[in-house]
Amino acid sequence: MKRLHVHVSVDNLAASIRFYSAVFATEPVVVKSDYAKWMLDDPRANFAISTRGSRTGLNHLGIQVETPEELQEVYARLQHAERPVFEEGQTICCYARSEKAWISDPQGLRWETFRTYGDSTTYGNDPDPESIRVAVESSALPKTSNDSCCASKQETANRQADA
């Protein structure tokens, strides 16, 4: 069964956890120093917040699946969307081991499709920089990778300083 994924970048994790816990009437299932996640059944959603985006607000949307077959089904849909797809493959992100791909809608809003198959003790790393460059040049992602799912604000600042 598929689940809508929403990831919001926040400035104050503790205040945001209190707020969303009240809105959802439940506590998050994962809480880390820079991240929290609710696995909601009504509405069926994977709602995550983190302090890792370069700006606050909506970071990205996604579709989470439970099986490899569902993942292939969603990947096939991406191919019909007439937009370039960045297939990240197996990765660690958001304290989880996942297989994923990315696509951007015509306005540049990033969508992640993924299947999680295990936990991780680390938040994760950015996708391979060369893969991001190719994806950006083909317009699969916005013209900046500063809002990457797994980039911390410090990593983003360091990249901007190096540019």
C-alpha cells in the first residue's frame, strides 16, 4: 500500500514536534536531534520534519511504497510523466535505508519515490554530486541541490562558500 510523503524543513524542531503532535493527535515514531517522523494512518502519510533544509517550508513531496513491485509500478509512472528521472538507487536518508528516485514537476517541486527496507544510525549523505549535476542539467531537479533531502544547513553553507 502506498503512502503520501511530505517533508518540511523547520527552524525549531522541538516547537514543531509539539505543534504537529497536537495537529496529528499522536507523537512521532522517530525523533532524532535534527529530524522527526510521523507514520499516519488517517490520512495515510509519512510526514517528516527536519532542520536540514537551506530554507524553511515544504522541502519535497513523495510516494512511499512497501514492496519492490509497488516501487517498479511507481517508477513506471514517472517515465510517463515526461520529465527526467534521477534514479538514486539504494541510499541512506532520513535515518533509513531506502531505494529511491526523484522527479520534479513542471514548477520545480521535487517528488521522491521510495521504498524503505531498514533503519540507519545516521541521517545519510547527499546523492552522488555527478549524478546531481547530470540531473540538474536535464532539469530533473531544481537548479540548486542546496535543498537536497540529506543536506544539513552547514553542508549547504559550505557548498555555497566553495562556489
